[in-house]
Amino acid sequence: METGARVDGCTQIDELEAELDMEQRRGRDSLAEIKKLQRQLAELRASSQSEHHLVIEYTETINNLEMKMLALRKQFEHSVCSSALYDCLLSHLPSDPERSPFRVVLSSKI
């Protein structure tokens, strides 16, 4: 009977050792996964910071371009207004320069 108890005891010890090995393997696998996830997290944080800096840079660039566009639009509007004024003045001038009220009379006495 003692032999049967020893076999049962050895079997239980073998089972417990196998279970311990399996738990240790799971623990190592879990630690490896944690380290992998920590590396990925660090990479994502670095990428996020880089992208944040790009967003700031692009926002500044967009603001500068919008300011330039506004200045160019004002120049264009001023140019169009000046051109329209010039066209208006030309349209009111008589076609005969001799009859123009803006005629320059050159004196022959110099």
C-alpha cells in the first residue's frame, strides 16, 4: 500500500511541478508582452509629440498664408478700384483733345 501512496504522491508532485512550470512560462510571457506594450506606448507618445509639433507648425504656416492672402486681396481691390477710376476718367474725356478741358496749352514764348 505504501508503494501506491508513493506513486500518488509522485504523480501529484509531478502535476504540481508541471503546473508551476506552466505558471512561470505564463509569467515570462506576460512580462515579455508588458515590455513590448511599453515600447509601443513610448513609440506612440514620441509619434504623438512629433505630430503635435507639426500641427503647431502647420497652423502657424496657415495663419501666415492667410495674412498674406488678405494683404494681396486688399492690393487687388485697390488696384481694381484705381483701374475703374482711371477708366471712368478716360470715359469722360472728349475724343477730341483740342476740346478737352484738361488740355495743356503750350506757350510759344519760352
